[in-house]
Amino acid sequence: MDKDTILRLVAEVPDHDGFPLVDDLHARFDALAAAHPDRVTVTRIGTSRLGEPLNAYRVGAGSHTAVIVGGVHPNEPIGSWTALHLATTMAEDPDTAAALDTTWHIVPTIDPDGMRLNEAWFHDPHDRVFYSRHFYRPAPDSQVEWTFPNSYKSVYFDQVLPETLAFMRLIDDTEPDLLVSLHNGEMGGVYYYLSEDLPDVIDVLHAVPAALGLPLDTGEPESPFLRELAPAVFAMDGIEEAYDYLEELGVDPGEHIHGASSASWALRHGALCMVAELPYWSHPDADDQTPTDESYADLLRRCADELGASGTELQEILDTASPMLTIETPFLEGSRAFIPMLVSTPETDHARADREPADRMATVAERFGCEDLVRCFRLRYGGMLLRALEAETTAGTASAPLRRLRDRLAERYALWQADAVSDAAPIPVRKLVGVQYGAILACASHVAEPTRASRPRLVTTNQPGGS
Ligand SMILES: [Zn+2]
């Protein structure tokens, strides 16, 4: 399938208001399967921690195999529409399906329990303040994406979640040529992770956002050790690179690295792995290479200190609240994992800053990226701690001191909300889905090429990242 065809298909992606609720998403997939019993087969692959069946939908019967999984981070629902649009196209458009000659195994959402805790903002993803106030991201050890088995130097991880086990079995049963776990970012521009340096694919990965008028994210990368294959396209290097980088920096990697990603598992089968990271809001600064008058080292230190100060404030509230809390919510579990990370991350950033040459000026894109990460983390994790405390005030189990603590946090949070209002532009959902869909088509086209070499086996790497 050539680039023009992919761009045409991307332009046909329909628009939506917001994102589908979990039940709605499942109902749409079931309706598709019922309408095309000859093309779509449903297989139960596991059970969520709260008892919900996890289904994979097999679409088509091509000679290549692709596994596409949504909800690997349940706060990232762009993939819900992408998965549905992909399944619908492959079931109902015989020409497109034939061109890619692929059997698709599509999981609409692998973590329905976590996704339901985000549903309150799905009808309006364009208001960042509302979004953050109703945001939920599982603690790292409760994320499907980062709980695949891992063993490297001092790190040994085998606390595989039931959802992750289902995902592992799907990969092992299908031995995919292509794995796409459906992620998205939040603010700025479009970027990607790709497990192989493929110029033909990268060309399309750049062309699709350009055709839709979306900027690439060329500022501060999500992790400092990332290897850039092309602008806004990063290698899906292994957790080994992250570990060695932190070790060399003098930071204990064991505190930051736990499980591996789905890509690390699929690479054992020689799969091409791709992740597309899309923001809900774009900002012109995200792709502005103009130098600022602040050195990059000073920028890192300034943002690290701001993040550390907010983390310390949240930690103090959490510590004071802890003896009074009686309800073990996912919000509390997440707060107990993320808030200490906000407190400890500045140490890493200061160590990085000390190595940067003093005369290297930060670009506008880097400044935007660093400053916005502070805004993002305050809103996300302040909001989750608020939800943890409000579980007690709503249930009637909160003492008066706990209620006052909740009010104090709400007051602080309102200031962070006011600080987060910016001139960022909401992106229409059809464009976000279009980028993810186009990226999948580009990778599937590459995999379907007769010239693609026989697949390497048992390579163990994975991708870093927090989006
Ligand atoms: Zn993610």
C-alpha cells in the first residue's frame, strides 16, 4: 500500500465527540462481529482483575499477523476509536484488507477496569482542567504495559497482572509480525517509537501528521536516553539502556525500573513494534527550534525544582492523611506510587543538568516540554490524590481533620488549574485517530512487503516512556 493510499484512508476517518465508554466500545465491537460472522471472530483471552472478560477480535484471514491492543494505559483512549475503525475497515473494505493481506487480532481495551475510572472526562477531552480532575493512571506495577517479565542486573520482575498474562498469551499464540499497543500523550505534538529503523515507514509517519496539519514533537524527549531515528521518531530500545543510563548517572535504577513492556515480549517473536504518541492539545511551541536565552541546564534545574516542590507538598498531604484513610482505592494506590516519584525525579534531572554544557541554550520546544511536564504532573497526581481523599468524604468515613486536608489540597489544586490554562489548541478526534491509524497502515504495509527479510528471533528489548 503506497503513501498516497494511506493518506487517502486517513482522510476518511470519521470524527467523534470524545471517546466511547467501555460498554459502548464493547457493544460496537460485538455488533461488528455479529454483522460479519465470516470475517470477524471473537475469542476470550482472559479476565480483568475485577472479573470482566477480555476479548480479542480476529478480523480477516491474511498471511501476515498483527496484534493491536488498546487501553494498555487506561488513561489513553484515542486507541479505542482507532481499534474500532481499523476493525471496521478490515471487515468491510475488501480492497484495503486484501492490500495488507493480514490477520488482525484486535483487543479494544485490555484494562477495562482502569478505563472506567477515566470515563467521567471521555465526553469532553478538550478541557484540560476537567480532564485532569477526573484522571486516573494506575501505579506502575498495575499498568498492563509495564508489567511484562523482566530480568536485568539488579531488577527482577515477575508480578504479571491477569490482563498482562492475557496479552502475553495472545502474543505467544499468534507470533505476530506486527505489534501495536495503542498509547497516547497529552500535550504538544506527535511522536513515535519504532523497533526498527525503516525509512519507508518513517516517511509515512512524518507525512500523515503533516497532511492533517499536526506538529511533530521535536522538543524535550520523554526520556533523556532515547535514541532518535528521525525527527520525533525514537528507537524502541530496551530497558537495559534505561538501566545503564541511570546507573551511569549515579541514580539507583532499581527505584525506577520494574517490569518490561509488551514490545519486549513481542520482539521475542521478531515482531515489528510501533507506538504512536498523540496529544489531545497541540501547541506551536512544541515544534519551535528557536533558541531561548536560558541554558538547557538551567531549564532542567528550574523545572526539576518546581516539580520537586509540588511533589513535596503532595507528599506532606498524603503522609498526614494516611493514618486517617480507611478505603484502599486505586487512586490511593496510584498516589502512593507517583507522588514519591515526583519527589525523587529532581535528583535525576539535577544530575543530568550537571553534565550539560553551560553554553547550550534551550530551544523554545524544550522549554515548553519541560515546563508543561510540571503542569501535567501537578494536575494528574494532585487530581488523583484529591479523588483518594474524596472517596472518604463521599463515603462518610472522613474525620474532620481529613475533610480539612481535602479542602487544603483542593485550594492548592485550584491554583495549579489556573496555571494550566493556556493557548493550547484542542485537536479534533478524527485527526488523532487518523495519525494512529495511518501509522498502523504504514507498518502493516511494510510487514506485508515481499522483500521483508525473515524475522529475527529472541531479541529482548523494549521501549521506555511514561505516556
Ligand atoms: Zn501510554
